[in-house]
Amino acid sequence: MRMSGWMGDDALDRVVKAAFPRALVSRETAAMAKRALDRYDLTPGVRRALTDQAHELGEALTSRATFG
């Protein structure tokens, strides 16, 4: 049984946000997030949460590249 079967999409969204390694601002972390997003079996809520977190990571990478 998939987690979404016994855990609601909203709860999974919160798990993604809490567990995302936002303190690890690196290209490697961004690559791992992209690989996760390439999966076909993500629920819409999990995909959205992961997309949002990956976007914030991209902003942090751009900021560090621009401002040091």
C-alpha cells in the first residue's frame, strides 16, 4: 500500500516540506530533487511540495552564485 493510501496528501505535503534538505544548498541536492521529480508515481500534492522546495533551493543557489 502506498503512503497516500493511509496518509492524506496534505500530510505527505507536510512531510516533504519538513524532510527536504533545505540547509544543504548545493548542485548535488538540486540534482537529487530533480531525480525525485522525474518519478512517475508521485501524488500531485507531493509533486507540488517537492517542486516548491526545489524552486527555493534553486533561488538559494542563484543567490549564492550572485552575491557569494
